[in-house]
Amino acid sequence: MKTKIRILAILSTCGLIFTGCSLCATKPKQTTTVENQVISFDSLKSRFEKGDKIIINDWILIGPTDFFDSVSIDKNTLKGTLLPKDTILKRFGCNRAFYELKIKDMDLLPQGNFIDIKAYRFLNPNEEIFYLINGSPCDSYSKTLQRITNKRIKEINKLDSYSATKIWGDNYGKNGALIINTYNEFEAQEIFRPFNSSSISRKITKIDSLEFYSNKVIYSRISQPSTIKKKNKTIKVPIGNSAIEFHDNANIDNPINYIVIGQDKKYEWILIKGEDELQDYYYIVNQNLNKIDTLVGNPMIFGDKLLCQEGSYTDGTDFIELWDTTDGKLKRIKKFSLRTFGIYVDEIYLKGDMIFVRFKTNKYLKLKI
């Protein structure tokens, strides 16, 4: 389910733009630039907006049209080189302007739509051809682009009409066929950076395993044994002369059950967990202040900070929360999700003003708060 949600989220946020995005069949544009000339960021942006093609680390950029307007692009380092005409003809089978860029990491770029360079010369929007993508028929050029965007090509073969007709008959094979197999993962970018300058993802930095594990901090939990026990399906937390009560409820479509996780004697906190068939809920009852705070996950204690990670649920949001606990008063500093940017958290910890994250089993990053 998570994989399906992830694919839908990525395809919806990428904003695939196919209108005006013709490939090699497009009429060549006239240009006065000199081959092998290195051009500036502003010129590169202008060329892309006019329809010239941009190669970034062996990916062809196809959209969105305002890709180069993102605030996350370092304009001083992003420069392109115009490829020689004979190179373009040999690699892509067409005669038009291509500008090539080499950058350290695709994740330094904003969100974008890319096609593996190996597939480019085979794609023609004006051909009425039969497409077979990963063993499944695809009935249009635009849908084919959508299914291979940001994916590595495993293999690609083009069949003439005779060969295609022998396999699929006259209805499907009469104009030939294009067979494409891709790898499942989205690989052009692992982290999608939005255009908004205030987005938290602009503070993300990819790191290696050494930096992740060498900085790792041990946290504690609110787990001291509590004298508060559940009786008759009810938990009563004393507050002065009264009490805050949590009642189990089995008479609803999604029954909920409460348990006492533990206490913090220093601040007189009681941590309560509610659980139903869909997810878990965490509550800190402050007996001193007669106050309840709701958290997205079981809090990890790092000095005077609490870090919470939401559990994995169907249709969950993977929220992360950071709380300040000065004088026992909880104040939420941040609440955000990295899912929008293609990141599904496996492990997380806090050190100073940095949140360290492990994702995709062996990928790592840090995020400044």
C-alpha cells in the first residue's frame, strides 16, 4: 500500500508536463550558439523555455517549464555545454540543440520530470505505435512518458510493423511496437525539492553512513513504572482533587483501548497510549498543569527536547514532531512530514539542532531545525 501511495504522490507532485514537450520529431530550432560553448544559468534557462533539450547526468529534463525558477538551484554552478551536431545525431538520431550538465547529485535539484537518456531516441510523439511497458500495454505516447518518468531503463527494443504484427496482430502491431522495461524505483531524484523557499526540505543534506552512525545519540523514554493502573477499563490520572479519565470503548466500529506506558517523576508526566485497529495515539498528562498534550508517536527524550515519529499506518502521513520541554511545559517546535519529498523514515534521532534520518534501509540525511 505504501509503495502505491508513494508512486501516486510522486506522479501527482511532479506535475508532468507533456504539452509542447515534443522529442526528436520536433522541427529543429535555429540557433546561433557555438558548439561546445559553455553557457550561463540564465541562457540555459532561456534555451529550455524555448524548447531546447537539457541533459543532466544522463537524464533528459522534460518539465516542468519553470524548473529553473526554483530557489533551490545554485545559479553560480549550474552551467551547460552545447553538444556538437554530429554527437547529437549519433546519440539521438535528430538535429536540434542539446545542452549537457554534470552535477554532483541529482538531489541538489528541485522536483522535476526526467527521462532516461537511453529511451530518448526511441520516443516520437507523432508515431502511432504500440507500447508495451513492463509487460503491460500502454495506449498512448503521453501515458508511456508518465510510466517511465524518473525511472531507469532496464531494456528497450523497437520492432518494425512486420515483427510486431506477428506477435500482436494487425490491430496492434501494424505500425510497429516499442517495448520498454524499467526498474521499479524512481531514481532520477530520491529527494524532491519544491520551489517554495520556506520549505523545510531546503534544509535537507544527504550524508553517508559514517556521519549518521558516528553522531548517533542514545535517547530515553518516558518509561518509569507508574502506580496508576487501569481498573474497569478506565485509567484515572489524578489532577489535584479531580482526575482525567481515559475509557476503553468496545461499542464502536473501531474499538479503542488505553494503557499506561510510564511516568516522568521530575515533571509529573504520565504517558498514555491509545490504540485501535488503525493506529496508535499518545498523550502526555501533566499532573502539575492539569494539561494534556497529544503526540504523533512515542516520544524519544534528547535532553530538553522530545522527538516523535508517527507509526506506519495505511494512509498515514509519517509526521515528525519536535517538542521543547523547558520547566516541564511542552511546546511544539516543528511538525512536518518528509513523505512529500520522497522520504520514508526508517530511523531517526536528534543531535543539537540537527535531525538525522535513515531511509530506504541504507540511505542517510540530516535536516537542520
